[in-house]
Amino acid sequence: MEFLLLIILLLLFLILYPIIKVGFKVWSQMRQMNRSFQNARSQYGGGNRNTSGGNTHRHRHRGKIFGPSDGEYVEFEEITGQRQSVQYIEVQDVEPRITDAKFEEIRL
């Protein structure tokens, strides 16, 4: 019984240890990245934060650009009548087409 318990604990250790190790590495990298961003923000004038973590600069809310009478639909007038057909005249090529290229099949 003790031997079976020892094997189960060993397997749990072999499975859980790498997962915990990777999780700790990811957490430490995220923490280091956040510190770097905070240092850069404070050095280059982005340190407008109060102690509660909120931004002290308040943005002015502007009104909507479009009024309530503006919509996405446009009035249109349907044109009824026959369309004029255009006849196309075939024009000769200015330069002659290449005709001396021969097809050659490549076999592997």
C-alpha cells in the first residue's frame, strides 16, 4: 500500500512540478513587463495616475457628429426609360501577337 502511494505521489510530482514551474515563469514575465511599462509611463510623462489607480485627466464628452434628423438612407429618384445601347467597334491590335512560341511538354 505504501509503495502504491509512493508511486502516485511521484507521478503527481512529475506532472504538477513542470506545470507549476511554467506558470511561475509566465507570472514573473508578466510582472516584469508590467513594471517596465509603468516605469516607461512615469519617465515619459504618462504618470497622471492618482493613488487609486484611476486616471486624473477627465475627457470631455462631445456631442454626436450627426443629428437626429440625419439618417443612413438617401432619397433617390428612379429613372425609367430605355437605356441607350453602345456599339463597340473592334480595333486591330497595334502590335502583332507573338505566334512563334512553341509548346513543349516536359516529362519527368
